[in-house]
Amino acid sequence: MSSEESGKHYVPFVGLLEDYVGRSPWDYYSWGHIAFGIAAFAIFSLIINLWELFVGPATISWYFILIFVLVVGVGWEVIENTIIWKLGLKYENRKDSFINALFDIIFVVGGGAATWLMKWIIMDVMGELGRWFYISALIFFLIILIAYFLGFYITNETTKKARKELGKVIS
């Protein structure tokens, strides 16, 4: 039985063509989810630091920030694949595959975890002030954002090339 007969289709792990965006575990939007995790962790930790600065010692542990990042990541995927999809604002107006949504959440948490590691190294190991952590988090965020735009460009160029090659094969 062929894959067409069984209804199963090959989807690569890395979606370098537009047809696989939202279906493959890794596509150029994955960089955006990593950046989202970085920003969410930095913002939640900033709230805790401001609380400690103006009110007193916070009663929340740092690992709870990562749990908040996870909750925000899951919430975003639900909103993205329901409300945004219903409004017709989703990429090619299609929902993400389950595996893509799962990996998107993993990438959000991964971005948050990498930022937590950076916070630990800068503030706890090196003993530097929080401002260096936030400057580093901003630089980290911008680097990942650049990777997102590069991924977008590569996906578009690869898709154009593949469609051009397909046109040669068909004609």
C-alpha cells in the first residue's frame, strides 16, 4: 500500500518549503517561538525584580517563571489555532499540525530555559547586576529574531526554486 493509498504523507522534520510550514516540527516560525520564550521569561523575571526592588522579597521562586512561560506558550498555541485561525489570520489559513504545535510549545519553553540559564550564569555565578542579564536577554532575543527573518527568506527562496524546478519537470 502506497502512502497515497493509506492517506499518510511524508512531512520532513525541518520544513524548508512553504507547504510544510505549520506541519513540520521545525519551520521558520520556530525561531519566533524561541524568541517568544526569551521575551516571556525576561518580562516575567523583570516583574519579580521590580517587585523585590519596590515592595520587598518576592515569595515566588524563579522556576515558577518557567512554568508561567509554559502556560503562556500553551495559551498562545490554543489562541493561534482557534481564534486567529477562525479570523482567517493564520498562515495560509490552516491550523498547525499536532506535532508542530507540540514543538512550538517546546521551543517557547526552550527559549525560556535558555534565558533562565543565562540569568543564572550572569546574576548567580558571576554576581553581576540584573541589568546585564536584561541587556544580554535583549541581545539574545535580537539574534534569534534575525534567525527568524533569515529562515523566512530561506523558506521563500527554497519554495520558489522548488516550484520552478517542478515547472520544468511538468512541461
